Amino acid sequence: MKDLASRVAVAVVGIPAVLALLYVGGWALGLFLAAFAALGAGEVYRFAETQGTRPLSRLGIPAAALVALAPVLHTDYADAAPVMMAVLLALGVLTLTLALWSRGPKGRPLAVVSVTVFGAAYAGLPLSFALLLHALPTRMGWGPVDASPWVGAMVVALPLAATWVGDAAAYFLGTAWGRSKLFPTISPNKSWVGAWAGVVGAAVAGLGWYLLVRDALPGLPIDGWAAFAGVGALLGVGAILGDLAESLLKREAGVKDSGRLLRGHGGVLDRLDALTYTFPLAYLVLRVAEALS
């Protein structure tokens, strides 16, 4: 019960703060995401350190922040992607070069370079899609000419709602009735009941999102309650995969939580785990639908 109370307390404070940042958008949202990316990359590097690999975190952490921040200046993926890839490429080259002196052949240079680049990409790239999603209504003309600042927030709210509602459904129903484990060696608390509840909860969230925003986003390339229930279910599956992927990294590192930043919620990666899949997946679905419409 203490864990649940802590989770609720953080959510009560955190959700309004996130909504305020989504409303403002731009640099305020970008800097917030960049800070989370930097913290998330640091947690990845601490995972590696438990296994004897010492990544070049002083290079990887700012690179993660730059990757997450890139869409503030380039709000379309086609423009932002070269910048983000250039940052990661430069990180890889610089890390490999510095490993010549700071690590040497016995310092696991392959692992050092791989983990340094992976940590920046894993923490930074998914969060960049939150900014790309935020810009979609303006770029695609989905809202009215005098659109409210909320239209960008509304689009980002789709993967957020699917992730959060699905996670809540999985937690409560899985705790109550989950017996058969989903991946016991990776995430001992995950059950098949919880997984199915999460997908159904995400589908309900997708449907609810559509009913709430359809009048404010008349140009959406997907229409109909059934279609958005399906989109929500797809995001629910992505959320489960993202959660399991982060659990896999934690199991290798031998830690329960990625960090202690958020009481009752663990570290930054424990909050971003599902979103590492659902942010990019939501963007992909909406852009493919726009291209096909």
C-alpha cells in the first residue's frame, strides 16, 4: 500500500506538470525532455558499470540531451533525423577515438563504445518523438486555422493515455488475478492477465482519446472509434514490449529499479520504459496513415 500511495502522490504532482509543459511546448518542453534523456542515459551507463564496463558517460549524457532536443529546431522527422544521426555518429567516432587512450585493448573498448552510443540513443531518440508528435497538427494541418496551443498536447496525449491507462489496468488486474507469468526470468511480476488487461486498457484509452479530441483535430488521417481502439491496443502491445526491454537491461545489471529519482516510481527509465516504444510507434502510425490518406 505504501508503494501504491507513493505512485499516486507522484502522479498527482507529475501529470499536471507534464500537461503544462505540453501546453507550452517549444523550448520548455524540449529542455524538460532533454533533461530526462540525460538522466536516462546516465542510468543506462550505471547498468553497464555493474557488469564491469565503464562507458564514456561525459560524452554520452550530453549527446542524449542533444538528440532529444533536436526537434525543437527541426519539427519534421525528415529534417530532425539527420541532426540526431549526426550527433550519434559523432559520439561513436569520438568515443572510439578516446577509448584508444582512456581504455586500451584490455578496457573492453567494444563494449565501451557500444554502450555509450546505445545509452544516448535509447534515452534520447524516443523522447525526440514527443516533440515530433507535438508538432504534427501544425505541420499536417489537422486543426483549425486559429488552433489552440492544446492541439499539440492532444496528439502527444494519445501514447501517454494508452501507456498510463494500460499500465494502471495491468497493475490492478494483474495483481488481483495474475497467476501465469508472462516472462518470469525477465519480469517476475508480469502476468498474462496483466498483459491482456494492459492491451484492453490501452484500447479503451485510444477510444476515449478519439472521442475527446475528434472535434479539435478535424484533419486526423484516421477516423472512427474502432480504428482508434485498434491504435490504442497496438500502443498497448508496444508499451508491454518497452517495459520488458527495460526489465531485461535491469536483470542483467542485477537491480530492481533503474534509479531512485522518483519515490515509488524508481528511476527515469522506469517511467520511460513503455514510452520508448509508444512515442515512436504513435508517430509511425499517424505518419503512415497521413501518407496513405
